[in-house]
Amino acid sequence: VDVSALRTGPVVHLVAPSAVEPWGPLQPEQTGIGASEEQVVLLSRWLSELGARVTVFGHPAQPCVDRGVTYRDVKAWSPELSSDLLIAHREPWIAQHETRAKRVYVWLHDQPDTFLRAAFRPTQGARAPRYLWLTEYMRHVFLARFGDSIDGPVVRYFLPPCDLELLDPECMEPSVCYPSAPYRGLAELLELWPRVRAA
């Protein structure tokens, strides 16, 4: 039973087409998952807890419902689907469609390489999407190329408020977590590591 269909809150569609393998809502706790995909799981759970009817269009091994969030294959998403909020995860081209969403956000997680910049065509006017940036650097590069019309807040990795209670500084040993692919700066981090430790 799709319990999200029984709710009366706003309809949220989170479209996440990027993936190198199937992933779903149970992987963060069971096998681990990429940081960007985990953000989709965490944000959708939080929105569901607030009463929203959330559907994630991604790459689940099979359609499922988890904590009130419906997971469907990304091929099931269409610009013709009505929603109160559409979040385009990592893929700005989604927001270039004429959609039936009342509000659209583009949530970018990746560095703006040449292909992404070349394929990016920001729309203008009242129906233009809003943008969420993962880093100040990403925001700066996009604004330098496309102008202030796509400006928006920097929203770093999402952490539900309830999880903050688990972060007890007195119980945590000094540590570093690198949750990204090795080619995204790991070599530079390792080279700088002696200076980091010295500080």
C-alpha cells in the first residue's frame, strides 16, 4: 500500500537520474551508498516526516515505499506530472522542461565541468527554477558564466535535525571522513595531510 497517497500534504517529486548502479532507501544503513544519493534518502525522509507526499524518481532495484516515501524508476517521471515542489537532483536539464510543478529547485552536487556548463541553459521569467549550490566555488563558477539570475543559497550536505543529537563531541575521536570518489581531490588532500595534522 502506498501510504503517501493517503496523506493530504504537499506533493514533492525528487528526480535523481544520475547513478552508476541501482540504489534505494535501505542502502545507507545496510551496505553504504554514495554521499549524494544518501542526501536524497535523508531529505525525502525528512520531508515525509513533515507531512509531504514524497516520490523519489531514481534507480531503485524495484519500486518500494520506505518511511512514507515512494521510490520509482526515473523513467516513470514526466514533466506532465503535477506537484507542489519538484527538486531536480544533480541534473539541471530536468528544470529546462515545461513542467506542471508549482515550484522547481535545481539541487546541484557536482563540479561544473565543461560538459555540464555547455549543456546548461538557464530559463528566465516567473517559471524559472531556483538553484541550490553545494559549495561557494560551484556557485561562483556558474554565476560567472550565466549571471546573477541563477543565484541561490549554498546548501551543504543535508543532515536531519534529529541526527545532530548523535554528534557528541566528548565521545568522538578526531577523525576525517572522505565520502567522495578518489579522483575528486583525494590526492591533493593526502598531499596536504601533514600540514593539516600539524595545524
